[in-house]
Amino acid sequence: MTDTHGALMDQVYRRQRLVYDATRKYYLLGRDYALKQLQPPQDAHVLEIACGTGRNLDQIDMRYPGRSLYGLDISSEMLRSANAKLGYRAKLALGDACDFDPTDLFGQAMFDRIVMSYCVSMIPAWQDAIAEAITHLSVDGELHIVDFGDQAGMPRWFDRRLRGWLARFHVEPRDDLAKVLADLPEVEVRHRPLLRGYTQYARLIHRPQIFAKVGAFSVS
């Protein structure tokens, strides 16, 4: 599965990576909102799963200088762009979000913050990827997820056209994300829709032995 999906992503992004940042800013909405919520400690280790071109890690570095940054992606093509953008500022590695060993890849076992930005909708075994991420969170560490929402507040025609267009790029919004997160053990979960449901954002705090509690919270 890893080799097959990696090859597919390389095919998709071989040329798209060159214009990815310029074009995706118009519809990958909510990313900067999620990054604003990170608030990593001064000595934090921050991992982005499916880091793509390195856009978010670059923004994290500018917003929170001095943190140790790491990026994982299944596409070697995307990592070419990320390496060019980030250079020495982050450790990058090729790997599968559903099964990776950060100690082998980065020399770092646990992370204070993990980001999954618009990748849950592209990972076939997305529930496994979220579970894998949680295993690499330090106690009280946080996993921040932002992705396409259920479009509940949007017109039906918009929802149909968006989903049809996204399917061309192997993207499928996870309408049941909140329900899945609510059933996870050892994490406290806060989930909310943004922009009339166009986007959804979740913050998972690793609290061992405490079961997830889904709650709404207001935008600051």
C-alpha cells in the first residue's frame, strides 16, 4: 500500500508541486487558523505529517522561531519542494503516515505538536494515520487537524461540485471525522466547523487514561 500510494502521489504532484502553494491558497482554507492554535512551547518538537511543499513548516518557523521542526511525506516529489524551501530549518523524511518510526527517521521519538493539514482527506487509511500520530505525541502534546468539512452550511450545488472536483485529485472529505475522533482513547478532543462547514478543525490533547470529549469552542 505504501509503495502504491506513494507512487500515486508522486504522479499527482510531479508537476503540481511547482504551482502548489500559489494555487492551493485559494481553497485550502483554515490552515493559518490551525497554525495560530499551535502555541508550541519554546523548546517544542513540532512534526507535520504529509508536509507537502513545506509551506506550513515555513509558516510555523516564522510564527514560532526556535522550535525543532520535522516533516514527513509519502511523496518524494513533494519533499523535493520542501527541501528547497526549508533547507536546514527542518528535518524531512520520506514515510507513510500510517506506519512510521520517528526515531529512525528523525532521531526524535515524541513530539509536543503534530500537524495534519489537508491530508486526512487524501490518506486511504486515514483513521490509522490519526491513531499512528497519537502514538508519537508526548504527554499533554497536541495533534492539530484541519481539512475539508461536510459543507453543511453551503448550498447543495456547491457541495456536489466541490466533491466532484476534489475526487479528480483523490481527495475525499471525511464527514465523520468528529465522530471518529470522539471514540479515540487517551485524548481530549475539541472539534469545530469553520467557514459554514467548508473546513473543519480539531485539536487533540494527549491525556493518557482519559477518554475523548468532543466540545465546541469559539474562534479567538
